[in-house]
Amino acid sequence: GAVVSQHPSWVICKSGTSVKIECRSLDFQATTMFWYRQFPKQSLMLMATSNEGSKATYEQGVEKDKFLINHASLTLSTLTVTSAHPEDSSFYICSASMGGSASTDTQYFGPGTRLTVL
Amino acid sequence: SQKIEQNSEALNIQEGKTATLTCNYTNYSPAYLQWYRQDPGRGPVFLLLIRENEKEKRKERLKVTFDTTLKQSLFHITASQPADSATYLCALNNNAGNMLTFGGGTRLMVKP
């Protein structure tokens, strides 16, 4: 149980284009979804937190107009990288938590999406 | 400043031995701490959660300790196997609901 999927698993795009990444919780309803970015040999850096039906909360230094997050349902969140540039190339990982006791929520991670911007 | 520190150098051990990984933190008062496993090119997989009022937690060959005085967690894998080779991440909640902050991870290599 508690499976999270991401689509696509990898994407290559040209500079200036926009890319949408989907994150789905397959067998549970995710009250909260998180988006992380991970550069090679570095740890996960939280980009934003989204609750279903609400605007996402972005971490300091993350441009909300560049990284558009939509959490339209309890099983789907999307991250759109707008006007992508080579420096946006990274491994993007989403996670989902079920809600309930906020102090002990476990996050279930998707397999990640490798974005390469040429 | 807040820090979560894991040994960035890879830990190489022989199969069958116990692997011990360390997670130290400063300027946090986490209610709980979690350990994850991450394989190359994959998302992290949850392993164990330990609360601030728990000293030790076990799951099969895994054991986690949590010392809030030392601000340290130790992660042990007993009878290690080559399949245990991966990067192990510690994460703690940063007192802002259920958000997690991750350490840099330690890569474990178990040699047959």
C-alpha cells in the first residue's frame, strides 16, 4: 500500500519550454503533497507543500511563478516548470502524506522525474 | 544555524557485519526523526520513524536510536547484505507541521 507514482519518469526539453510533472497517490488519499528537487550527490530540498484545494506554500528562494503547483484532488498534484532553463535540470521528487496526526505523518515518495533542459 | 549532518563519505563494510550510520542535528527540536533508503535515480523509501520520547526502534535487521540530549540518531543494519547498498537519509520534522528536512545522506556499500 501507499504507492505514489510520477509521470513522466524522465523528460528532455528545449530551453524556454514548459514541462508538467504529475504526482499521483494510487491507493490512498493524500491530504498533503510535497515537491522536492535533488541535484546530483545532494540531498532533497523541499520546494513547496500543497494541500488539496489550497494554494501551495513555497520555500524561501523558490519562485512560485516559475514552479506552478496544482493540487486539484486528493490523489493528484502537478508541478509545471515554466520557461525551463538548463539550470532547472534536476531530479524532481514528489511525496504524499495521508493526513491525520500531523506530528507523525510519514511521507511516501514517488520514483522521481529526471528533467534535462537543453 | 540549523544543520542536519550525515557522514558524506561512503561507508564500506563487509557482508555480514553491522553497519552504523550517524545523523547529527543542531538547532532543531524535532518531535520525530525518520530514516529513508534511496537507490540511484529513485525516490526515497521510508524505513523507520522514531519519536522524541523513544530511545530505540527496531524493524527486522534495522535498529534506530534517538538521543535528544546528544541530538543524534544512529541507524544500524545488522547482518548486512550487498542488497543493503544504497544511500541512507535521515530526516526530521522542522516543527512546522509534517514537513521534513533531510540530511545529505550517507552511501553504504556492502561488499560480498
